[in-house]
Amino acid sequence: MKSLTDLDQAQLASWIETARSKTSQGKVLDYVPLLQTTDPDAFALCILSLQGEVFSAGDREQLLPLMSLVKPFLLLYLLSHLGATTVFEKVGKQPSNYAFNSLTQLRQDRGFPRNPMLNSGAMVLASLLPGKDADTRCEKLRVWLNKTAGCQLELDRSILNSVQSLPNRKNQSLARELFVMGYLKEVGTTVDTYNHLCCLAGNVTDLAKLGILLLQNDHGQIVQELMLNCGLYQASAEFALKVGFPTKSGVSGVMLSIVPNQGAIACYSPPLDPLGNSVVGLSIVEAIAHSF
């Protein structure tokens, strides 16, 4: 296969079947009550090329919470509005060998978030969004993404209520550390904003359209580089060598990969590996990458 436009539906169906046979190797997220009840066999896939050709499978209409998949697009918004110099004074570009919510990593770095794909980095960036409260800030990003990417993201209030029903102590600890070290001006609104952003949701086609945005936006290359090096947390370096596609996951089971200069692969399958990445999503993206 020379390009995404050469993708054969029969071959894609075979890759999907192989990938979905690995569902039992993962575990559905267990710390957001509403997501605990997710069907582990739920599945959706959309592959969108720059030419507009679409290949899809599964439930294309299901509303999918972005969770950490929002992070590249929060970064893209701020790069577009504030510029790289301002943004990277607040957050670094270095990968981490620690978990996405590691307080140890943050303390080792004396409170400076190592990269925007970690929760600490995303919270600092969330604090830079315009608006006096979480709803206003989240709406700014949602409207901008829908306009620039042509998607139809919405705030999933039911997921947000579920997230807020069990406060995330690790995120709260990160925010307090950031505040003490001078990288946040306040804690409460920042954590609330971060939670709102993670609960933005769209269907699998919306996710693929967001991927296309990264190929078309002037700042997309910077974001793709960070996805490649940091998007899958501790698994990033190995996946970059083995697959080479900039990729970002979310603990709801969503995954987005960018095929450089060609298009985007959006996938949803809830069971996660120990690092928080979709088992099925990783398998499908790897199969497609190795077909080139």
C-alpha cells in the first residue's frame, strides 16, 4: 500500500478482526463511574484522507468522550492564539518515563510540566484559556475546534458529572504542586476547566476530522511531534520506532493517529493496556502502518 487511498476494505476488515480478538487483553477504565459500565466490545473506526475519502467500521454515531485526546487540540488552540514562545515558557517538550499523572515527575522537574500531554502540562495550558470559569473556557475551545475542523463536539454533561462525583486526588495534588511552584495562579478553576475539556465528546468521524486539522494548521507539525514523542506516555518511544505515526490516546478508549501528509485514523475500543492506551486501537494502527 502506497497511501491511505489504496486501503482495501477487505484488508481493513481482516485487521479489525485480528485487533478485536485482543479485547480481553485490556481493562475498561475503572475510576470514572459512568465509564465503568462501558461495553468492552464497543468499537468504532474512521479513516479519513486529505482527499476526503472515508473508510469506517463499527458504531460511527456513538458519542465518545475525548479525555486526554483533547490535549493536542488544547495545545493547538493556544499555539494559534498565543504563539509558541509564550506556550513553551509554560510547559516543556520533553518525554517522560513516568505515568501521565505522576507527581514524582513533576517534583523532579521542580514544578515545571515536562510536556503538554501529561496531566500537569494540560492543566497549566487549561489555565491559559480565556474566560472567568470552566464553562466559558471550555466553550471557547469547543467552538473554535468545531469551526476550524468542521466537527460537532459537545460537552458531555453526564460524563462530566460522573468525573466530578469522585474527585481525582492525583490531579488535585498535581494542581497544588503547580500552584506552590508558581506555575498556576489558582487551583480550583484550573482543575474544573481540565475536567470540562476532557469531557468534550464527538463521534469517531469528528475525531478523524480533528486529525485532519493537525495536517492543515500552521502549528500542526509542532503538535504532531509532541504526539509522536509523548502521546502514549511511557509507550511513546517504542511505538514511535515501531509505527512512526504521531498518536494520542484517551482513557475512554479513543485513539487518534496521524498518517503524515495523508490523513488520520480515529479508533474507539474501551479496553486499555496497563499504560492507559486502547489495546485494539494500538493493534489496528500498527497493522496499517506496517502495510506501507
